[in-house]
Amino acid sequence: MSRGRVFLVGAGPGDPGLLTVRARELLASADVVLYDGLVGRGVLDLVSPKAEKTRVAKGPHHGDRFPQASINELMIRAARAGKRVVRLKGGDALLFSRGGEEADTLRRYRVPFEIVPGVTSALAGPAYAGIPLTERGYSSSVAFVTGHMSASPDHPSLDWTALSRGADTLVILMGVAKWREIARALLRAGREPETPVAAVRWATTPRQRTTLFTLGESTRTAVRARLDSPSVLVVGRSVGQADRLRWFPRERRWASPGYRKVASRLRTAGPATSRGTEGPPRSRARSARRSAPASAPSRRGARNRVSSQGRPRRV
């Protein structure tokens, strides 16, 4: 019997057109496919009709039908039976997906494996909403964060102050359920209430819905009613360009009055001054003022300097 192998494959954000060539090849030749609950139907249509497909959704919304230990067991058992196993994971194979845990389990049980990266919704969601995560004059840094159990006492490792100060743009996955707590933490960390925010749901699919608002509006009923999973949350000044760079024709969009006001101000100011328009986190702004160099004296003031003897002297 030939030795089996497990392929940890990123299925991308939903649009099958964004699947990698390697992923397509593996889906067409797989004997067993174990796929996440959020893998799109169009991607599953590419699986070989001879393959055994099993949906291994887990978590409270799925009744924990397939806890991680059960998924590991299915992979190992099929590979030891000589089968080609595709473990199909939404987005990228390793980003906030337990892909590293699964690879380590396969290593410990001496099961050969391969990792195939995928397009993560953390990149595709903002792109399909017309939001550049980095752009000169708006944002020069970005951080990817899991919002699952974020701002909880059980997760002190999430330092929102450091994240807010260290990155111009924040991309938060699995953060809708805890968004109220996350928004409060960001405001306490120094983010301005006028900071633009986007929630992109079902990114890259015909069901894509984008909600645009400001950080200070996060608790308003009109905003909360439009936030739902699965969504990618984007926080930062570059979100203000979403209207100017809108391109995806199937997207449905809603923008709050606060967002429209801030976006209009950003468009008027332009990228060179947009950082001042929206302002960096308050603590960063105070630091910038303290470190600003003193202005040079004017020529008139230089001419009227007083010498050590008390008499005016020309310079």
C-alpha cells in the first residue's frame, strides 16, 4: 500500500477564481477532503467526484460536532490508509486557522504533509471593498489580529495600546462578537472616535456586504444591526478611501453619517495632510508635539540680538 499524505490547503476567501493553481490540482486528485464550514460552494465544486468529502465545522455555532482532536484523528487515519487527504481551510492555511497545530500533530505521528498557502480574507476583504491597507500618506503599517475572545481577561497578551500605536491600519478577523469591547479598548488606547472602520462580510462573493462607520459610532443601533459574521474588520484612515476606490459591482454597501463626513474631509485634505486631518492616536500626537524642534529665529530677530554687554549688535 502506498503511503498517504495530508495537504493543508488554503481555500481562499470564497471566490473560486482566487484559488491557487496548486490547490486546484490537489482538489482534483484528492481521495479525501476535510473542509471547514466557511469554504465556498464554488470551491467545493472543484473537488473530484470520486473524493470522500466531510464538512468538519467546529465551534459553538456548529455544536462542536468536530472538535480539533476528531479532525486530527480523521487526517491521520485516512493518510495511514494510503489516501491523499486535503485538509481544506478557509482563507490561508496557517493564518488564525490552527493549521500550525495540525501540521505539528502530523509531524508527531510521522504523517507526511504539505502546506499550500491561500489568499486570506484579511487581504481580499479590504481589496474587494476598495480599501488599501497601506498607502503613502495614509498608512505605512498594518497589523493582523484575531478578535476571537479579544479584550477578555483570559487573553492579556492582546495589548491594544501597543497595537494601536504600532500600526496605522488594523485588520481584525473573527472580531464581530467582541467588537463592542474591542472598540472601547481601541478608544482607550488613543484611537480617535473619528477613525474610519469597515466591516466586510462574505468578502469576494456575490453576497458581499460592506458597512462603513467610525470608531465612535460602534455602539449605535444602526451600526450594530449591520454587523454579523463572517466579517473582516478594518480600522484606520485608509478606510476613508473605500468610496473613491469602490469597484466590486456585486457589493452592497451602507455608510454612516459619521463615516461620510470623515471620508469627505479626507478626500478634500488629500493624502499629504490626511494624517493630520484624522490624527494619529492621541498619545502619539502628544509625543510628536513634545519632540518637535524649535523654530529657527527670524532674520529680524537675529539682527536685534543683544550682546553680552547689553548693546544691540548686528549679525
